[in-house]
Amino acid sequence: MPIRRFLTSCLVCASVLLGGCAVTGGPRSAGHTAAVSAPSRLWPGRLAPPQPTEPPEAADKPKPVRGLPRVPSGDMRRIPARDVARATVGKCRAAGPETCSVETPKYWDLTGDGKDELLIGVASGKTFLFLSAFTVKDGTVAQIMDAGVTPSSVELSGGDVLVREPADYAGYDLRRIYTWDPHLQVMNERVTEYVRR
């Protein structure tokens, strides 16, 4: 008897399931869909702009620092940071303020060659900072970064220098990320973006 009831229940369930698709409210066709096609290029006859053939501007090249001894070993730590900072301090004084302060120098591998570069921050006034990085190139100390910023913070991550500055928009900061460019041999501003404070 229990088997008969079980089989009857199964038949009732099967008939409900099979008939469910035919009742009102079931799935319906949405009609024909458009065929997928590749992007269509507009104005294919237009010529592509020429590739730049001029060398990078002087600001985009490493700048040898004059007045410093040669460093055949390539070790940036062989030159006292205070001697390297004088070149930047001179620029700071030329900008106008009577006094400038040099932040504690930082050594960090920015170029990925396994040797530390020198990162210097020279404060001008209360908020402005001359941010400079130096490396040894062919035995000569060269400046590979020269940025004027008004930072709320400066951070190092991997080979990147991350600078956050207050933005003109309330609640946001401007974040700049400087990264080593092996082609130009300088630290380039790779990212400029607004981020929530």
C-alpha cells in the first residue's frame, strides 16, 4: 500500500512539472537577437599621426650634477647626501624663501638595478617641497627626478615614489606616482589621479 501511494505521488508531481511550461506566465521567446559583429572602424582613410622623432626634452633626461667627485663603484652612498643636497638647496633659495630645510635623505632602489638611489626632499616655505632623486650613471652622479610638490605624504612602494597632495575638490587628494622609465633613464610621472581622502 505505501508503494502504491508513493507511485501515485510521483505521477502527480511529474504531470505538474511537465504541464508547468504550458501554463500562462511561462518562458516566452524574446524574438530575434542582433548578430554579433566586430567593431567597425570610422574614417579608415585618415592617416595615423607620425611617431615622434625628436629626442626627449632636457627636463626628461638625467642631469649630471656638477661639482661632485666621480663614483667609479656606482655606489650612491659614497657621496655624502649633504653634498648632493646643496644643488637642490640652491634652487630652493632662488625660489624666494630665506630659509630652506632638508628632510632626512632616503636611500632606495628606484631603478631596479639592485643599487640604492638617493631621494632628497628640500622644503621651501611651509608646504612646498622640491623632491629630487639621484643615481650614479657611468661614474657620475645624475639627477633622475626633479618635482615640485605640496605633499600631505610621500611614500615608497617597490620602485615607485607615491605623492599625495590636497586637491581643489573637498574630500579628495591628488595622487602622483613616479616610476623609473628605462628608456628615458628618469623617474616619470606615470599616474595622476584623484583619490578619496
